[in-house]
Amino acid sequence: MMHPATAIPQITSDFNSLNDIGWYGSSYLIAQMALLPTCGRIYACYNIKWVYCLSLVVFELGSIISAVAPNSIVLIVGRAITGMGAAGLVSGTTTILAYSVALKMQAKLSPVVLGMYNIGSTVGPLVGGAITDNKKLTWRFVFWINLPFGAVGLALVWFTLGKPPPAVKGALPWTQKMRHLDIPGAILLLGATVCLNLALQWGGIVYPWSDSRVFGCLIGLALILLAFLGMQYFGKENATIPLHLFANRTAWASFGFMMLVQTAIVLQSYFWPLYFQSVRGDSARDSGVKLLPLVISNSLGMLAGGWTASKTRHYVPLMWIGAPLLAVGGGLYQLMQKDTPAGPWIGYQIISGASYGMCSQMPILAVQVVLSKADIPTGLVVVMFFQMLGGALAPAVGQNLLTDKLLRNLKGLPGVDGAAVVAAGGKGFTEIVPPALMDVVLDAYNSALKNVFWVGLATPAVAWVFSWMMEWRQLPDSDAAPMDAHQEESSLEEKPTNKEEIASS
């Protein structure tokens, strides 16, 4: 998927929607996060090929809606539909890999899949920026370009997957399938996250925190969460997020750590382009190029972290090191000015990207070490869930902090309408601000961005505290069977296939 981060400043200008900047990322991530556990269960109940292809069609439909969106609301809806399709694709990729290759090969192919994602993350901002700068294509082509790639992917899956084996739980009556999918749980989870995001995006910006609409969202969040927790408690094996996982100290510490570091890195990936385009006046393409230190160092950090963990068999020290370095990278933005030379901002991004890459894989390894064999697939899905939750919250929190601080910075400034500057978007404000006051407004914008990047310091700092709650455990010897690592009996009766475990997650 083409990453829209470098296109967002131009989108906010075209739609006069700086207040919606958080929703362009959050709507996609909220939908993906809420439906991820349910999609994993759908693959266990229905034909893998059909479900994966349908997910790809939904993803493409969301891209089309985003591309033709006449206003900000329609674009947000399109991004949400794209996220729904992405949830099925993420779950399906893991499931198809399990069905297509032998278990030994999966360990070798998984890094290849991750590597392809990182290549896309590197190329995406560059291509997206170049497309946005093109007056004929505009930012809309960032979404149109997903269609041919999706068509190729659809053809590859359809013709190469062949006839997949029957779904693990395909023989169940449809009533049992519905209970297994826990669709009400997914709906409640989606509602709770939407309430939280609305409160974060409205509170103190659109409406006062004391306003009934903001307070109502917070009350709704609390009530929906109570209902969700009740359903998970009584749902037992059909629960979307089994509560017994939280009885394991390392498991819940891993969930919290993953959510917090993901919040930090997603926030940086969304707001560095805003600094380059809004404060420095760079084009969307140039801002994509200037984001490369963050993306490339992230990929290299992942490789280094994975290699170190495999050699030393220890993963906790990498969390101890990575989280505080990520906090340093976010905190160093406080030194940024509108004319800061390249050296510092390249270095700050490298620190953040490399440290996140170093530590972000470790919760995934940790849950596989400490959980029972039966709980590992579900534990991995829950780790991914909290990762996406952190990513979904980051744009909303950042938007609130940015807009609030920018309005306060511009309040009382003669000749400048703060509300008009916000409404004009991340690039359009330069057309309405008098040239004599431009430097003052740019400084105000940069000061507001500094307020956002405090979150990039705070969340990894809290994640570091979570890392000290992890049990001191080692990865099992590479020659040992997974069952041996958990001191469980290895037998065909207990382990029918690895496919069933992954598909049922």
C-alpha cells in the first residue's frame, strides 16, 4: 500500500481540514486493529483463498473511495474501509504462509515477508511525495496506484494457491461459527476505540473538555469497555482477547511495551513530514526523501536486533536499550528550528528508527517463550492488536496537541487569524499569512510540533518501565523443538498441525 504520510499536508490544505489530520491515519488503523482478531478466526472457518481475495477486494474498494473523495469525511470513510481489508490481509498472509510451506521454512521466509514490507515503507513516501507534487496526478493518485498492484496480488493468490485445504473449523454449524468469530466483541472494540479517538480529537480543540459531547464520548468509552470485558470473561475460548493471557507478567508487559513504542514511531512518521513541508516549505517529494533516515535505520535496526537476539538468545536487554534511545530520538526534536541544517535531523531520525527496529520485535519473541503452545497463536495476535492500538492513538493525540498549541501560539498575534491558519491546512496557511509575519507563524508551527514530539519522548520512557517487568528468559536453542521449549509433550495427538494453531488465532 502506498503510504499517504507525505501527501497529508497537501490533503489538509485542499480540504481545509487540519483538524482531521489525525483521522487520516487513525481511521485506517482503528478498523485494522478492531477486526484483526476476528479476521484470524474467519480464516479458521472459511475457505482461505476466498477470504484473502475478498479482503484484497475490500482493500481496493477503500482505495477507490479515498481516491475520489470529494471531502475529508469521505476520505476518512475510505481509509477505514481500506483498514478493514488490511486486517484480513495481515491475518491471511500468516495463514497462507503456514499452509504453503513446511514449518522449517517458515522461519526463513518470515523475514523475507518483513523485508518486503520495509522496502515498501522505504519507497512509499518517495513515490507518494513525487505523486503529490505532480499537478496532473495530485495526491489522489497515491490511492489510485494501489489498484494495479492489488490486481496483480489478487491474480497471484488466485492462481498460485491452488486448492487450499479445508478450513480447520469449516465443518462447524454456522451458529457455532458465529460464536467463534465473536463479532459483537469486535463491534464493541471498534466502538470503544472510536469513542476514545473522538474525545482526543474534539477535547480542547473543537469543543471544551467539559462539553457534553466530549464527556459523552468518555462515558461511552467506559461503558463499552465494561461490556467488552464482560463478554471476554464469559466468552472463554470464544473471546476476542482471552483475559487469562493478562495473568502472565511477561505477556502483559509485552503488550504494553509494544503499544507504547508503536505510538512513538507512528507519531514521528506522521509529523516529521509536517515539519518538512509546513515549517521548512519543502515539497511532498522532498519530505519523503528526508524521511528516509527514519525508515532505513528502522530496517537496519530490525536486522541488527534480530541477529543479536538469535546469537545471544536474550531479548530483554534489547528492550532495555531500545526504548530509552527511542525516547532520546523523540526528545531531540526540541532542538529543531525552521532552519536547522541536515546533520541534526538526520541523526535524530536515525536514533529513533534504529532503536525502534532494535526493540520492536522483542515482544513477539517474548510471548512465544512464556506462553503455552496452545496460547502462542492468540498471544501473537494480541501483540499485533496492541501494536495497532498504539499506531491508531498516535495521530489523534498528535493532532490534538498540535492544534491546541498552534492556536495558543497565534492567539493575540496582530494580523493573524489563528483559526484561519488551522483551517488552511499544513501548506495552505502560507497563502493567507502576510509575508512580514511569516517567520513568526513558522516559529509558532514549529513550537506546536515540539509539543507533539514530547509524546515521542514520554511513551518510550514508560515502555522502558514495562521492559523491567519482563521475566528474564532465554530463547530456546534453535535445534530444540517448540514443544521442548515449553516442556510439553510432543505428540501428534496434541499437535495435529501447526496450521490449525495459526488459522484459529
